[in-house]
Amino acid sequence: MTAASENVAFKNPDGSKVVVAYNRTSSSQNVKIKWGKQSFIQSIPAGAAMTFKWNGTPTRDLVSIKALANNQYVTAENAGASALIANRSSVGGAWETFEKVDLGNGNIALKSLANGKYVASENAGADALIARSTSIGAWETFQVASVSGGITLKAAANGKYVCADNGGASPLIANRTTAGGWETFQLITP
């Protein structure tokens, strides 16, 4: 939704979802409605309101993260209570699985299935990544870029690349100004 539109969303007692969008401008405006991995764009005429209603369960984009530094999977260690670290040879369950949330413009957030919290570049990137946030802000936003062999993650908190530090033996931290092997990851669909 844009500043030119006003909207409200809610869930009905029957489980259906509703968005009401109002275009307060003198020209038609496009709005994008997103639900899980699905979205659509609708043009709303000037001064008009539209209601959208749907049922169902949103699809989630689940991924596991493999560090190229050591070819190990990233885990939200200790059920998310400890820093993320690339120390698993396989995906064993929730600790190694994340929901990738598309924020647009090449930015994502990662929600740990271990504890249902978003991964944060703790202390504006000065400390290791940890799944501790209940909402998405700059510390929980990562810009994804494709590189040879995988992707890089650049933390919005400090503009630095996430690194599987010490060849993957230390927790992940966003502290690199350039990306190389330790800063390259693969997003694997379980």
C-alpha cells in the first residue's frame, strides 16, 4: 500500500481474511496485496474503496542455509537462544529451518522455526546473528545478492556482509566489507 491509500486488514471469525483499501487521491492508484508467498496488484480508481476477501492457509517459503565456508548448515543453536552458527552436516529439523520473508527490493528477513523469532544482526551488526526479534526492522533485514556458488547476505543494520566467521567455526556475524567464500551461502529448499 502507498501513502496515497488507506487500508485495514482483519481476520473474520470464520477464518477468512479481508483487506479494505481506499484511494484518497484524484487519480487511480495500484495497491499490492501480499499474503505468504502470494501477491497481486490491483488498480483502485480515484476516490474509491475496494474490499478483498479470501480463505486458506498462506504458503511459506522455507529454507535451510548452507555456508560455503565449511559446507555446513546454519542452525539457530539451543532452540534459537544462542547465536546462529554453521555447524550441522544435515538439516535435522526446526533449528536448521527458516522462513524466508520477502521484503521487496532484494531484501529478506529470516524467521527461525526453532523459536518463531526473526534473525537479527544483534547490536547493529556488532554482535553475532541471533533469532530473537518478534518484528522486522533494520537489524532483521538482509539484502540478498547472487554470486558465484550461492548468495550473499548484507545486513541493513550496518551495510556489512554476513560471515560464517573462522571458516564456519564461529557464530555468523555481519562484519565484512567485501564478500568471499566465508560470506557465501546457499538457500536450500527442504
